[in-house]
Amino acid sequence: MRPPGFWWHDTPGPAARLLAPLGRLYGGRVARRMGRPGVIGPVPVVCIGNFTLGGAGKTPTALAVAAMLRAMGQNPAFLSRGYGGRLPGPVAVDPARHGPDAVGDEPLLLARAGPAVVARDRVAGAALCAALGADVVVMDDGLQNPALRKDLVLAVVDAATGAGNRLSFPAGPLRAPLPAQWPHVSALVVIGDGEPGERLAREAAGRGLPVLRAALVPDLEAAAALRGRPVLAFAGIGRPEKFFATLAEAGADLRRTRAFADHHRFTAPEIAGLVAEARRDGLALVTTEKDRVRLPADLAVAALPVTLAFAEPDRLRACLSDSALGA
């Protein structure tokens, strides 16, 4: 599903107002679910979540948090629901054996950086993480899932969109009303710049929550290879336009863009069409790392990896030490 444009308007428009009663029902149900007590896991759990549907930058944040934990001497493992995959788990992700149809695209990216487990049952997934030798679980998504108790919850926000029109799905992008979600959050991660994100940052600070600022940084080598090259960029992520802007900022000559729904499964005709268009116009095909794992390995398409850089890494380290690791 592509998020409708009216979700991101500051003031709810006619479509949002028409859908608002459904949003109150959906958001209220999720809010009540969030209030249930969770099972204490075998090791501390750091949850990387977000307030809204769609992409906010959770997976890059999970990777950055795991890297910080390793630098602190910990042995983290990733836990994911495996959205888009058929395996219910719990199963340890093996990129040599599993594909995106089995475990989803994001777990394959996480598994490149460390042990990763897919499990729709988060409690069983945490148990497998511990059995694999993890002393802390980094859970990619799950703020609204109460099954497993979290020791630290980082709510990730794309500063350009924030909480949108602040209505619950389908009237807006929120999974539950913000007043119901804030009490479950330990700190706010604001990625990029933008007034919508700043509004949430002020709310977090008013609640006494740490605000951690960060930015997505393109891989230097990959960016250099694309600098000045005419490209056809395509992406099936929460906000494809964010990827296109990153490409342009990296110096690529952005001639054409194609946006698909988040987690889009590319069909053979779609791939053939992209290849033919790029070949006809002399363009290089470029996509995201997440999209690349859903494409044939022999396809001539470049990926632009990005990493999340925290403006003040010591503040993240303090959050992990104080809340998750019990220091």
C-alpha cells in the first residue's frame, strides 16, 4: 500500500475527516492492546519502533543500535516479525538459504550485520535469540506489540513527515493516538530535518524524554560511483521520495524515478520494463538495499547503502546503558 498524500497534511482534509470514525475505532483497539503487560524475556530487549505506518528509518536505526551495543561489549541479536515472509518462525535467518519470500526483506539486511531471528511470536523469538548466544535483543518494530516486555523503546521519526495529520489509520498514518503511545516510549530518534519532526521533539522533551538526532548517510564508495551518472531510480519503501532525494544529494543525475509500495514484490514484467527503459535511454538502474534483496541476483542494478549517524552518540550510549543494560 502507498500511503495517501492526505495523511501528511498538517490539517486533516475532507478524506481524513470522513475516515476519522474508522480511525478512532482502529486506534482505540491498538491503544488498548498496547496496555497489556508483556512477558519478561530471557535477556534485555531494545525495541526500535515508530508511531506511524510506513517507513521512518527503523531498520537503519536497529543496525546502528546493534553496532553501538557491540562497541559496548555486548552480543546483540536482531528480532523481526519478518513482514512479507511466509515463515512464522522462530527461525534464525540464513541469507545463503533464505530469500525475501521466506523471511522478508528487512531480516536479510539485518542478518548481514549479525544474528537475526524471524518470529511472529516475539516471546519465542527472544528465546531463540538468547539460545543463539545473544545477551540483548534488538527488536525491529514492535512498539505496538505488547507480547514481549521492552527494556528500552526508541521511537523513530522521519522529521520531514512526523506524525502527519495526527489521526489513526485509515484517516491518518498513526497506529494509535499519540497520547496512548507516548507512555510506552523511552526516547525519540529524529531522523533528518523538518518542522513535523521538531514538533514531536518538543513534545518528547516536554515529557522528559531524551531526543536523539540522527541522519542517514550514503555509503561514500557507492555514492562516488554514482556521482554525475544519469540514473533511473526506483524504490518500494515507505517513502521512496526520501531515497530519491538522498540520491540527488549524493550527486547522481536523477533523470527518472519510479515509486512502488512498501515491500513491493517486483514482477518479471516490471523488472523487464525497468531494464528496457534504462537501456533505451542510457540510464543506470539504482535502488535501495532493501529493494535489492527482492530482485534477481544477476540483475544489473546498483544499490545505494545508507547508515544512520547519530549527532551525539554518547547520548544513545547512555540510554542503552541506563535503560537496557541496567548499568
